[in-house]
Amino acid sequence: MSIEINLDMMLVKRRMQLTELSERIGISITNLSLLKTRKVKGIRFSTLEALCRELNCQPGDLLEYIPKNEQTS
């Protein structure tokens, strides 16, 4: 996949646990964990908006485009 999800990095920067984020935005820990481990194919704008609101960040802080020729996996 050429879009990387940097949720784990933002959680570390904000010193927040996945459990706390889950409670704040009303999304299950399971779904956030799948997002964090990059095991999802898409994300709703409402979810992205909630993540940005609670992590005080921009969508570009969570999502990053990596050209296929630069991917390591």
C-alpha cells in the first residue's frame, strides 16, 4: 500500500494510549488497533476528523504517501 498510517507515532507524540483515544472518539479499541497496525483498506472522513480533533493534528500528520519504489515492505 502506498499510503502509510502514522497513528502510532502520533499517539507517542501526544503521550496518549489507544484506550484513551478510543474512549474520547467513540471508536472501538479493536478498530483503532487495526488502523494503527495498517490492516485496513480505508478510513471514513468522520473517523479521520475525530482522530485529528483529539490528537490536535492535521490529516497529513496521520497519513503519508510513499511512492511504490520507496516502499520497504
